[in-house]
Amino acid sequence: MLGKRHRVAVVGATGLVGEELCEIILARGHGFPDCFGRPRETQVCGRTVAIESMSPEVLAGYDVAFFCAPASIARELAPEVARHGVTVIDQSSAFRMDPKIPLVIPEVNPHHIHGKLIANPNCSTILLLLALAPLHREFGCTHVNVCTYQAISGAGKTAMGELIESTRGELEGSPQPAVSLHEEAAFNVWSHDSQIDVGNGYNVEEIKMIRESEKILEDPPRVTATCVRVPVLRTHCEAVSVTLGKPTAEARLREVLCNSPGVEIMDDRGANRFPTARKGVGHDGVLVGRIRPDLSEEMDASEGEQPRQYHFFLAGDQIRKGAALNAVQIADLMLS
Amino acid sequence: MLGKRHRVAVVGATGLVGEELCEIILARGHGFPDCFGRPRETQVCGRTVAIESMSPEVLAGYDVAFFCAPASIARELAPEVARHGVTVIDQSSAFRMDPKIPLVIPEVNPHHIHGKLIANPNCSTILLLLALAPLHREFGCTHVNVCTYQAISGAGKTAMGELIESTRGELEGSPQPAVSLHEEAAFNVWSHDSQIDVGNGYNVEEIKMIRESEKILEDPPRVTATCVRVPVLRTHCEAVSVTLGKPTAEARLREVLCNSPGVEIMDDRGANRFPTARKGVGHDGVLVGRIRPDLSEEMDASEGEQPRQYHFFLAGDQIRKGAALNAVQIADLMLS
């Protein structure tokens, strides 16, 4: 477990994920981690921090290095730092699909950890698999269809500011054109702004969810995704439809989800109380609700037949469990 | 076609749909329709209008009566007004599932029209079926899974004001508790606030989409839905997954959608330009884009196999084509 005795470096501490990482480490009673990036004095977690210039040699002096930097920087530095024996966890997409590098969600595939360099999955993948992996392990899912309701935080601090300014402009009658985002953000819903493959029509975010799920799960189900941005600050929601490998009673499915680490059931039909974007903020796991069998399935309940198709809805903090906390939890495992 | 010579009554003109109806009628060069409801002078479409008290006898003097009132009022008055020979189109849920009353989308099932009383479908159903019905007619869809991104307008004027005030409060650091909505609206995503069936876990909005689609389509596919609210003012978006009855080339599917009345294709992969909530405002039909085959389907493209599963994304003005315009178009057909 990452503890006070470990020397911790954060590369890219000024971004949303880097800052959340520093906060998680501080909240554990650890001293402020050393921060690396473009050398300057700046604010991180409300205090003035000296960002130091980085090199593999400098980073070699640490026990753990969290990379919260662009993929290009991770590609250049992370493997070399790991070769110096440092535990390196990379938030970027640089190594996620590299067959030699483990892609890890501690609640899902801790046994994949080997070596010193570990990739942190995409936020939407982490949140999906927290709920999906236990179902897959128990019931062998065959097909998964997920539609996302993704927060702006995934596009970074500037984009979050843009949502706020766009909304303020709209309320004051002076609409703002889109700047860093692909569309005007205020009161809008739009297809995820990641690059789209003109050939197959899928965007990078969707492909990440599909391919990363395949890498992380054993004998993976066929996953498909529609990734959509909503005007929300920092929680992703996902509507998930899953086909199980075997007919299963709803109570049994609920039991499995209830007992899954990182899953918090919020499914009060009587009170119409379910996961929402706002409720997901700051949670360490995912909130899961709206759990129900597919009504359209041809099935004779009077014959005791059980459904194979279920739907549920989840909400998870994209910056926390979707990124920073997952990385700290990987470090916990590696340093144990 | 509804023309200047027709005497038009609007019951419930002060609501969002009633007002939009009056605007559509005015834009056609028709005089201001006579408005009925709680008697008073009030503002409709920016002008002072005398709302008159209604009775079947008074409404019997009209050619058309649009009911934009609660289901209880429609149940009490609409059948009797229709018996007087008036063309009655009802926006409420009162008669939608009545097997004797046609439920009509003019582009989809105009041949269902008979009698003098017609029910207008739920907004999400109309928008879905504009795109789905032509695919179903051509390829015989077997399964449909839809996840909605629904605007606040569906909950009425007060709710729209609540979203604006909630957002303003959030930006000014004084969050507002939910009043008419089920959850705090600002920067949030939540399960549709309609009543939920504690037995099966589906909310009323989802059941409407499922049952109304079954009523409107011939030999209907099995439809399932997850209905979700997003902080958007007046456009619903829907992510639709459809299984066709026969393998179909993407080009052929696009051709069918392109030639479907009420469908406007907005699907520019190169420019990442797709339907959004904001772009849907004021459109007479639905914008459809993100059309793509399911990547997860097991299929040997090299053998010339074609996909059976497709996804697309749509945006449509919930108040306009989702309600008011559809009703006027029904009247057009009935008065032709």
C-alpha cells in the first residue's frame, strides 16, 4: 500500500487528474508529492507548488511515479523510468493497448499486474467494468451495449471552464461560440468530441471502451458503445444493456452486484431514487441502479424461465475512480 | 389541409405545446385560434388573449379542436366534442392506448386515421418512429434498444424555468433544491422523473415508448427503452440500436433513411458534425446521424456478409415535431 515512506512523483500535477491524485495522496496523510512538468511555480490543490523539470534520472529517485501527462510524454519517459525500478502508472492512452503492458482496474484484474509499468484504463471503461466484470465473471456475458452520458471533465480543465462560460453566456443572452469543445456546451447534448474513424463511424472514445474491455476481461463479451457528451461537470453516467450467458433471476444478479467491490447500489424504485450525475461526484466507486430485466425478451415466466437480458444505469466520478483513484489503487497493490 | 377557412380551437393554449400550436397556426397565415381553459386574460405567443370557458356545446362550433390539456380534461370532453363532428386531436395520454382510437404520426401511419378523435403519441415515440418506421417497413426490424437524452420541456414550462434557475443558482454559488423536478437540474443527468412501476422497474415514459411503438407499427419489433433526463431545454436526443430482419448494406440503409419524410440526415464523419440537442431546436423533423453498423456483430465481411445490427443517434424538437406540429399535421390529413 502506498504509504508515507514512499517517495511519490506526479508528472502533470496541474491537470484535473493530477490535482485529484495529489488530493487523494494528501488525504492519506502523505506529504505533498513532488510535481514534475514545465518548470514553474503554480497553484496545485490550493497551495503554491514548485513544478520541477523532469528526466528519467531525476524520476529514478522515486518509489512511484504517476504520469498524468499527454501520451507523447508518457511514451518518451515512462518506460525508461520504469526500467530504473520505479513503479510507474500511466493515465494516458500511450500503453493501454500494448499487449506487453497490463491495463488494470484493481477490483477487476489485479492478477494482470506484472512489471513496473501499468496503464490506467479510460475513465468510461473503468466505470463500466466495475459493474460489468462481476456479472461477466458470474454469468458469462455475451453482449453489452452501452450509451454514455459523459461529463465535460474528460476534456480537461479548460473545457470545464468553457461549459461554465457557455452556460453563463446563454443565461445572460450572449451565447459563446465553442472554443476547445466541438459544439457549444450550454444546455446541449452532442456526440463525443474525440476523433471519429471515417471508415467505420466510431469515435476514439467508443473504440477505447470496446477494445479496453476486450483486453481486461477474460473471454470477453462483444461490447458496443455510443459515447455522448452532456453538459455535466465531472460525473459520467452510462446506460448499460447486457446479455448474460445463462438465464438468471433478478435477485441473483442484484446479489452479485451488491457484493462487488467498487459498486454501490442506489436503486430505490419506490422513491424514484437512482444514480444521477450529481450524486456520483466524489464517490470512490460507481453508483448502480435502474437494474431490471429486458421487457422485450421472449420468455415464459410462468414456466419459471429467467431473463438473460438486463439493463442498468450507473454514475461514477470521472476524475476520481475514473482516473486518479484507480491509479492510486494500482500503486497500493504494486507496493504491497 | 388546415386552412384559413377552418375554425380552430385550442384547449390549454398557455402551456408549451399549446403555445407552439398557436405559433404554427399563426405562421400559416391563419388568424389566432380561439383559446379555451380557465377563463382569464393572459399572454400567449406574446399577445394578450382571452381564454374562454369551455363546454362540449361551445367547442361543437369549431372544425378542429386541439386538446393540449391534462388527460383528465381530455377524457371528460374530447370524445363528446368529437361526437359533435369536430376533428379532435388530443396531446394527452388519455386515449393513446385505447384500441378504438388511432395513435398517429402522419409520416408513419396516416392510414390508421378514422373517426373524429385522434391521439397524438408521446414525444419520444414520435421522434423515434420517424426514423425507425421506414427501416422497419423496408427491413423488418426485430429488436430496438433506445436510450434517451430528454429535455426538460417535456415536464412543462415550470420545469424549464426550474432548470434555468437551478443553473443560475449553481453558477452563483447558491444551489437551488429541486421543486417540480425529481432532482436538482443544473449540470445533472437523472432517470426520467415519470412514475416508476415498482414491479418491473420501468418508468411510465419507457412504457409509453414501448407500447405506443407496438400500437403504431405493423408486426412491431421488440422495443426496449431507458429514458433519461439531461439539462437541455427543448430537444430530445435518442441513441438507437436496431436489429434488422435481414442483412443490409449500410448504403442501402442510408438510402432508406434519406428518402424518409421527416428525417434529415446530419452525418458528416469528416467534420465530426452530427445531430445535437441545440441543432434540433425548431426543426420540423428529426436530425439523424452517427449511422453505423454494430462493430460487435460476428460477420465475415470478406464473404460479402452484411450487418443486421445498426446504431444511430437522433435529435428532435420535443415541443414542435414531438407534439404541436405532429397534431397540426394530423389535422391537415383529416381536413383534406
